[in-house]
Amino acid sequence: MKDSVINIDTAILTHVLNTAIQAGIIDKNPCQNVKRLKVSQVKDRVLSSNEIATILSMPQGKDKLMILIGLFTGARLNEVLSLKWNDIDFSKGIIHITQSKTGKVITIPLSGYLIDELTQYMAMSNDGRVFEDADITRTIISGYSAYFSNLFKGMGIHNFTFHNLRHTFSSILQSELGVGAVVVQGMTGHASLSMLQKYSHSGLDSRQRAIQALTEHVLNADKNTSKVIGL
């Protein structure tokens, strides 16, 4: 069994046992202090057109919306989990992402497509946080990370993690659409331009153009793939 698979299984078991503790079924989590194995990560893994089409064909719901936010904003998993409804300004079409590493708030424009997805989900959601009401701990993040890795694998998207959505966001904007590194840096919150290079005039207007171009690119990829397979 691969070390990465062991880490995923450990994270899932830890999450299950913590849930059992909260329910009063057990008193202690034997996995709490189990150290994760070191694994080499493929940092430049990005979604292909076919994989994007697979994601866009997912049924409406929490899983799909979390993935779409990661893909269309570049937000990290813990940042998505921490989102509150008051972080989203539907009238102005913007979302405020609080960077987990720096605490800095990044303002990112929302495309009409993502606004529609959020609006539909909001009708089924409670007030407060968009996705997770519990405190966002490392255990919860690990559980969600393992869950999404398995979800992607089940859809035929192998060796892909939720964090790779952030890589895809940066890669499409720069490599496919030619958006300037400074604009992308402003939306991802990287401390330096050198940190963006591995993903091979900023302002809200520039970001809006970039997000619109990204949205059209992603949705067109889905349409083109559908034509090829005869859908």
C-alpha cells in the first residue's frame, strides 16, 4: 500500500473516531498522535479538459460547489471551509477570502456562473458558514482533504488533491490565458512572484477580466469535450 493511501486512510479514521468522541461513544482517539508518512507530491498536477468536464457534470451540492470555488478562486481547502455567507457580496459580485497563512483578506470577483451556483446552494444552506459550522481544525481539514482525494479518484481523476485546484487556477490563468503574474499573485496571495513560477497592472478590473476569461475557458472546455464524445 502506498504511503499516500495510508495517510488518507489514517485521516479518515481519525475523523471517524473524533466524531465518535463527540457523540460520547468513545473517550480517546488512538489515531490522534499518529504521524503522517512523508510522500512526494506532484505539485504541478492540473486538470485536463476532460477532467474539468467531469467536474462540471457533477450533481448540484456541497461537494461540487466546494470544488468550483477552489477552481474559480484558487482558495485553499481550509479557506473554503472557513467561508461565511457574509464574505460573499452578491450585489457587487465579489468574494472575500481570508488567507490562512497570512490572515490577509483577498478580494476576488465572481463570475455569473459561480454566482448562480452559490445562489442555488444558499437556498438549501443555513446562515453562518457556507460549508462547515464546526471549528476548522487540522483534523477536520485532513478529513475533508482525504475525502476529496478519494472523490476525485472515484471520478477517474487520479493523483489529484483539493489543493491541486489552486494549481489549476494559477496554471490556466497564466499558461492558457496569458494573465500577468502580478494579477494572479494578487488573487492567490503568494508572497512573491517567484512562488508563482512553479505554476507555470493589478486591480479589481484586471481581476474581473481574468476571472471572466477563466470561466469562459473552463465552460468552453466542457462544451468542446461534450461535442467530442457526442453528448
